[in-house]
Amino acid sequence: MDDGLAEKRRLRFVRRPSPVLAEHRPLYKIAQLLMVLHMSSRAGKSTLARLHLFNWALKRTDRVKKLVEASQQKSLPMTAWGFDPALAIAIQFALAEELIHATSTGYQIADKGIVFISEALKDGEIFAEVRVFLNQIGKSITELMVDNVARGWETA
């Protein structure tokens, strides 16, 4: 075989940066997590299932609307929601950075996390839509509401 021909057949790979969706970036998820704990959780605490509910809702506008309606009706009509590995990773990073700490039932925002999210929220443009959503819901999506749905998972 001709060496010149073999040289022409080589493949070249050029490493190029590839964009990562914002919702898959750990810092983005950490900020969302801290906002949920700070703005929409009693005493800054939440179970993992409830955190995943908020994370799931924040991915689509129709889900946000459903959760706002549920908060007004004091009842969750959802029978299930997604559990996102990106949130699990964000939780691990937030724990490692001492922004949150584990409790016997879930997670609680730490003082360092309150300082972090308070500083971020000083800029009115950061997380504007999420902020509006969490303000609408307030603390009205309770652990009991989430538990009632989760109990149905165990019997299904």
C-alpha cells in the first residue's frame, strides 16, 4: 500500500468546547436548590422528594402553573414527578461547600447558603422567573402534601 495514501486516510480529532445546558450546570442547580430552601420551605428545610418536585416543576412552564394552582388549592394533583440526577449532584456539592446540611428528614439551608443566595438575589435579573414562581407559591407546598402523593407510590 502506498504510504502517501495511508497518510491521507488518517482521521483527525479536534477537541472543541461543547456547551452545557444551564439546567445541568451544578452552580445553577445549587442556586435553584438554595432558592427553594430559602424562599419556599418552612425553616429552610425540605425533604428530598419535595426538592425534586420543585426541580421538576422548574423545567417547564406548564408544570410551574400546575404547582402554583396546587399551592392555591392546598392539594397536589400530580401523581408523580421526575427525580433528576443533576439535582442529586448539586446537593452533594452544596453539602461539600457547607451551603446546606443534611437533617433526619432531608436538607436544610445553612447560614453560608443563606449568605450565598441573598447575595445572588441582590441582582434583580438573576433568576427573575424562578423568583416570581417561588414568591407565588411561598411556603404553601407542604411536606404533608408531598407525603400524601408519595404514599401512593408505595402502594402502586
